[in-house]
Amino acid sequence: MQKLVLLILLTALLNGIAASSPAETITFIYIEPAEGESSGGHAALQIDNQVYDFQHDDLGLIQLKRHRAQDFQFNYRFLQNRPLHSAELNLPATKRHAIAENAKAQYWLQQQRNHLLNALEQDQLLLTQFAEPNQTPSALHLKYAGLFYQAADISRIGLPLPVIQPSPAIIALRTEIYQQYGSTFLTQKIRQLNHALQELPIHTWSKSLTKNYYGLTDAYQDVLAQRLSLYVLLQARPLNPEALISLPPTQIISPSEYQQLVQLKRGLQKTIVEQLSTDSPGLGQRLFVNLARWLAINHSLTTQHWHFVDTFADESSISTTHERQQYRAQYEQLKNNAAVDFNKSKERFIQPNLMLERAYSQLEQAGNRYAELQKPDSEPIRMTHIKLLPEKGLLLKQLPTPNLTRSTINSALNQLSTVRQQTLATLKQQQSYHLLDKNCVTELFKLIDNTANHQPFIPYLAYINLDKHFQLNAQTELASYRQLTLEQLSKDQSPLLTVIRESNTLSSTLYHYHDDDAFFIFFSDDYALLRPLFGATNTAAA
């Protein structure tokens, strides 16, 4: 799908339900079915700038999902070419607040249930890896470790290789740590972690499974992350070069910004030193992030221009060099917008009486976007998925194995399999999908009013009958990407030729197959009079 039209129409696509709205506005959304489908479409509920919808997963469960409103629109209107219809419900403020709180509570309860099921599955995979280390490929992705390590930096026994060029800043920080805790502090901590790794308790699931389940994989990853983060200090390991983003030298740090950075660096340094005396879950991950940001700030102070930790996710979508050169004007506009956003973030960063770390996190994200769009046209750029925290991970190819016998591991695997099956059975009792009485519509109405009964269970019927059950403030139709683009092309080209060419998938220049699409030939959404004929042809072709 051509990104030129995306860049031209992106503002229009995001000017509907994604716009800022009054506090706790409740909007019912109907999503038309994809072309070639015979379903009644899909339904969702927008609360402020969050969209909730229920989806049927591979386990037969109906799951409550939550999306940013802009992402939701982008997925359905642009990627899936599906028009949306929205209706704002006229409800009292107390009712709107109750719905918002109900949606949040149900979402987080489900997240906890899913975390438990996923954690048990990860525990099974890890035990299998322990049982057959040479036959089962490692699937352990250690979050944040990629900020300092690449795969080649880890030896076959899971320990980091020596550093060729130590970081002077980390050496100075390590000196302060030794002054406070003693010169053998780091080696003693690492020795304790090595022992903890060998004696790792594997029967965590035999205890009561709580909503905050801390499983075998959680404990194992914590030990590995703590150990590798301490080796960063012990070896004075510099940042992974791929984890540091440098802005152009023209982005000079002002005196006010410099003072804020000095204060932030001092606070982070104090936090790092204090964290070393604790031993709580997630310590290694926190040390990785704080050390990475501390080093990035140190680079900024030393060079007098901005450096940030890379916060782009590994799955970020890519714009190719060809696309950048072909649509240079549109990308130039994106670059200008990113520059404006970065400058505003810098202004917020120097405001008095603010949460300094939060302001820096926002500046870090804006700086990432700005730096990415500053790349020359000869380089591809990442477009989406900037994280609140720099999560750059590391896939561990070799896992250090605890001191466990094969019979102990097999016994644990059998017990764990039983526990996971019981947990899944309980989830299916609570969340099993049913076409008529537990689907994307029925569950939305329960979010609105848990006593609601006899509402239509088909999304389209539910939408057109909303006014029978609720007072509506406004109803809006939000065109799909194809509809918006077709309108634009009809203005720029021959309307008749455009309509004929774009009426079918064989000659269309706009349509690209999506995984959710059924097979079809004719688009029926634009042609009411021909819809029966086009629909019959699509049915026959399928």
C-alpha cells in the first residue's frame, strides 16, 4: 500500500474518534466487516482515548483488548480498509465514570489471568531447555540486557566476555560504589547470584497461584539480569553502540537544560548506588535502564549536545530509502513536526517544580523520533513503536543450567503440565467464547451495564438499535483508507476511469491483500445499487 497516500491522509484518518475528548466520553463503535466476509462486523467501546473490544483467541477464550484510539483507527481504517461508525452515548457523569472504572478493572484482572497462564507456559519451556540444553533452542529474551550486550559478548557458559575498551564514566561510578560498599562488593554479589542460580527453586507453581504469580522464569531472568547488570559495573562495560542515539551537533544543550541534566544525572547516580543494596524482583532490569540513561546523560553533558538511549522497539515498521526519496516532501513535513515536538519537550524539561525523570522520559521519546527523521534519505527509518522505557533485549543462545537432576526436572514438568491444564480449564469456564451470548457485542453491553439483557448480539444490529436503549449525542461515519483515497484520486484523475479501475481487486491500485481478508473480486461498499450483483459474484468466486 503506497505510503504517499498514507502521509497525505494520515491526519484525516486520525481526526475522528481518536481526537481528544471530554473526560470519560463513552462512544460505541461499529466496524464494518472486511470485504468478502459474511459476518456482522465488529464492535468496540471508546472511553476517552482508549478503545476496548472483545476478541476471540486461539484458545477459544474471549479476551478484552485495549488500544490507543489512534492505533485502533489505523489498524481498521488503514491496514484493514474497514469503515467505522461511532455513536457517543449520552450518559450521566457518574455512569460514565463507573463504566470507565469497570473497563479498567476488568482489563487488569484479565491481564493478571493471562500473565499467569503465559508464565506457566514459559516455565514449561524453560524446564524443557534445562532437560535438553543441546537439543532445545533457547527462547529466552532478556529484556534491557541488549542496552549493554550483544549476542557475541556472552560466552558459552552464559558469562560476559572481557571488555576491550572500558567506559571511564562507569569506572568512576564503580569507584564510588567501592567507597560505599567495599572493594569486593560486586564480586561478592555476583558470587551470591551464581549460588542462587545453581539452587534455583523450581516448584514455584506448587504454592498458591496468586494474581501476582512470580514463576520459575521470572526468578531465573531476575538472577541473570542482576548478574549481567553487575558485570556492567565490574567490567566498566560501555553502552551497546546500537543502543545510543546521537542528535546532530547543532542541537546544542542550553545552560538551563545543562543544569537540569546535571541534577538528573546526580539523582540517577544516587538511585543506582542505593539500588545495589537491595535485592527485589526486577532489580537487574532497573539497573540496566538507569545505567543506560545515566551514560546517555553523561554523553550529553560531555559533548554539549543531545544523546538518548534508543527507545524504538525491535518490531518497529520501516520506511525504505525508496519511499523516502519518492515522497520527500511528505517526510520533510514529518521531520518538521518531530522538530516542533522535540523543542516543546525541551521547554517542558526546564520548567521548575516538575517530575524530572518523567519529563526526561518524554524528552527521550521526542528525541528518538527527531533523530530518526534526521537520517539522510539514503537510510531507511523506523516509523512506529517507541517505548516508554528502552527495552532493547538480548536473546540468550546458551542458558546456564541450575544444579538439577533429570528426574527432578521431569517430575516438575509433569506437575507443571497438570497445573497449567487446570488453570486453562478455569479460564475457559470464565471466558469461553459463545457466538450468541458471549461475543464482542454482549460483553461490551455488560461493560456498560452488567444487568443488560436481550441486547442484539450482532454488531450491526446493535449499532442501528442503540437509540432504542440509549440517548445519543452524535453519530459519525469514519471512512476507510480506500474510501478516502478513492475520493482524492477521483478529484485528481478521471472520475469514471478511477471508479472502474478501483471497483475490483484485479485492477485496483489501492487494494493490497490483508491476512484477515476473505477472497473476493468486487468492492461492494461504494456501490449501493450494484451491491447485490457484486455480492453474488464474490460469493460465487469464493
